[in-house]
Amino acid sequence: GDRNRARKCKVESEVKRLHFRASRTWKSSARVEILWLFRRAQRWDVYSKVIL
């Protein structure tokens, strides 16, 4: 429904924002960036389950 789509958009924009920040912080190490984003994404999934 609309709520899920809204959540998906919110998560995607958050991931993009984090990715942008991460890529600025870790230009030299893509692997660290990916691992960090993966950890953040997992935590985000937990947050979204708690919130909704």
C-alpha cells in the first residue's frame, strides 16, 4: 500500500544519503563503505520494524 511505498522511499533516500556521506568519508576504501552501509541497513530494518 501507500504506507509501504512511503517507507520504501524513506529507506531508499536514507540509504542514498548515508551512501553519499560514506563515499565522502571513505573514498579510499569501497569495501569498508559497503560493510558500513550493510550494517546501517540492517539496523534500519530493525528500526522500521519497531516503528511500524
